[in-house]
Amino acid sequence: MNYKEFKKILLEYYAKDSIKHILAGSLKKPSYEVMLKLSKEHGIPFEAWQDIRAWLGLPPTRTQLKLREQK
């Protein structure tokens, strides 16, 4: 699945501002019910939400890199 397809799927469930946060890799994740629906209907595994950017093949954000350095 590519970035554009994923964004189109998320538009069915979220407003554009929420999608920006999700795709930025911030702490916002879908509710369990939405994750279940996305898994069943679109094949997006639960594990993808641990790091959605990595699952999509996108590079980490600066914030993610800083958090990794702090660990």
C-alpha cells in the first residue's frame, strides 16, 4: 500500500487535520474499533500502528529521530 492509497482510506474515517497527525507519526492512533475495521476491510495490520511511517516506507520525522536518540 502506498501513501496516497493509505491517505484515501483514512479520509473515510478522519478529518484532514487528524490525518496529518497520523501521517506525521505523532502519538495519535486510531481507536481499537477503527483499527479493527481497517484491518478487516483494508488489510492494515494492527502492528502497523506501532510506526505507521515505517510501515508505509516513509522516512522518520525529526521528532521521531530525536525520540530515538533520547532512548
